[in-house]
Amino acid sequence: MIDHISIAVSNLERAVPFYERSFAPLGMIRLVTRPAMVGFGKTYPEVWINLRAGMAPLPLDSGVHLCLRAKTTDEVDAFYAAAIAAGGVSESAPSLRPHDRVRYYATFIADADGNRIEVVTFPKDDATTS
């Protein structure tokens, strides 16, 4: 139902390498580059990083929350490792999250502008890795 989303960043030169490295384990690559925006996806730009040079720093809990689906827990783990290595801030390490209605495995990372990226998968059994 959602065609694409845009994430505002204050520094495109800092943000693009972070998102390139973080999205790679999920099979997402840079597909479009324009002067003030970059589109990432697998075959179509589903996530856009847009420069907002005058953007004031966001409080830690005020950025966008984007959740991407991973195929496996290994992809969630790889996203987390890549995002941390690229300068992301851990808000929650990968872990199994049993809730009353759904059981899932997820992680949360914040980029340099305070945008939160969650990556989630829904394991079929009690294993925490695939």
C-alpha cells in the first residue's frame, strides 16, 4: 500500500554511506542519485534520503521510525552489525521479542539525525537464528 517513504537528513554526504552500508545486508542498494536526494531499494527506490540542510538537530526520540522486513534473523543481525560499523547508534540489539499477539525478532538503530530504523523478521520456530 505504501509506495515509498522519505527520510530527512541534515548532511547527505554523511547519511548516504551510512544507509548504503546498513541497507546492504537487506539487499537494498542505491538506485537513484539526485543533487539533494538518494533513493534506495531492491528494484525500485522505496526509501529516499532527502537533504534538509537547514534541519535543526532532532531530539533523540523525535526522528522518523522506519521498519523494514528481513527474511531471516541472520539478516537482522547483519543489518545491526553493518549499521553500528557505519556509525549508527544502537537503540536495541537484535533479540527475540515475544508479545501477546505476535513473536518477532528485531533491532533498532538511530542514524546521526535521530531517525530510527527497525529491522524485523518473524521466525517460524523457537530458533533465534536461521
